[in-house]
Amino acid sequence: GTGLGVVGKRVTFTGVASHAGSAPEKGRNALNAVIRFFVGIDGWRQQLEVDSRVHGYISDGGKAMNVVPARAEAIFGLRAKERGTLDGMVERFGEIAKGAALLTGTNVEIAEYLPYYEPVKANLALGDVIAAELERQGVKPERGILVTASTDLGNVSTKVPTDWVRFPVSETPVPGHSDQMRDASISDLAHRNAIITAEALGASAVRVATDRALRDRINR
């Protein structure tokens, strides 16, 4: 299958600290900037392509309730299935951050939090080999699925033939990064499917290594 590319950004707003009770008007609230940034991101989501993603959290919102925060920070991930789309999202993301800073009288700095993970590009000829080996194991694989997660396997796929192979760990789908996924991943079903997948990948590697015509077809 294929997968989304991702890049992570750390967004830091800097304002002016002041006593929130006696002199709030002398402060410039960096947390307000982060909040307005999130509002801007929420509005932007309406304009994103259906398989693009932007998500984040506030990593620093101030230190005390009676102090106007002079610093606030958020960390975001941006995802898309094409690098060009992702580059455009990064540019728009920066414009929204600058708008939040302008609105609140603060300054903003955007730094890299996670380097680019390129979108995963599947090699169809290699996928045919893996699918055939899975079928030998009694498994009917699903092909052509876009995984809306990201991995540095995408960077590998820009250099060498690649396919993204996943296997079920439960009878019904469970969300990733969840307690259900953790528990399902240690089940007998998960272990059995891991062995099946590993054997199919190993057999595929042998075929690619020993069949020049197949390698030529994959590299074509």
C-alpha cells in the first residue's frame, strides 16, 4: 500500500509577561496567540484535501495563572499523500501562524520538530510478488490501500522499490495508538499473522535476489 508523508513543526509564540490581575493590559498573551492559531487551523481544515491531515497539541501554555504568558508553544504534524501538497500545506501553516501573531501583538517562530517523511510510493511489481507469496500462505491480501499514517519508509521508497505491508492483529479493526491496539498486538492472532507476513516477505526477498528478470521488471 501507500502512505501519507508527514512533517512536524514546533510553533513558539513570544509575548510580554505581566501581572494578570493588576496590569493585564501591559502584557502580550502568547497563549492567546496559540489559541487563535488553533482556531485558524480548524478553519483551514475545511479547505484541505480529503486525505490531508493537520493535528497538534499545546506543549507550553504558561507557568502560572496570575501571569500573562510571555511564551507559549504548540507542536503540529502535517500530512499529505503528495510531497507538493505537503509543501503547500507547510507554507499555508506558516501564514496562519503569522496571522495569529499579528492578531495578538506577539512574535512567532516555527522550527522543525520532525523532518520530512516522504509519502510512501508502492512499487506495483514488487507488490505482485509479495501478494503471490501471501497467497501461498493462504492469505488473500488487499491491494492499493492508502494508509493515512506516516513512516520513514516513505523516504526509502524514493530510493529503492518499496511496498507497505500491514497485517491484522484483531478480528475487527482497532484504532492505532490505543489501549485496544496494545492488547490486540500481543494476541495469538497477531503473532500468527506476523509469522505469516514474515515468511511471505522472506520468500519474496529470495525471489527478487535470485531472479534477474524479476528485478529488471521491478526496477523498470
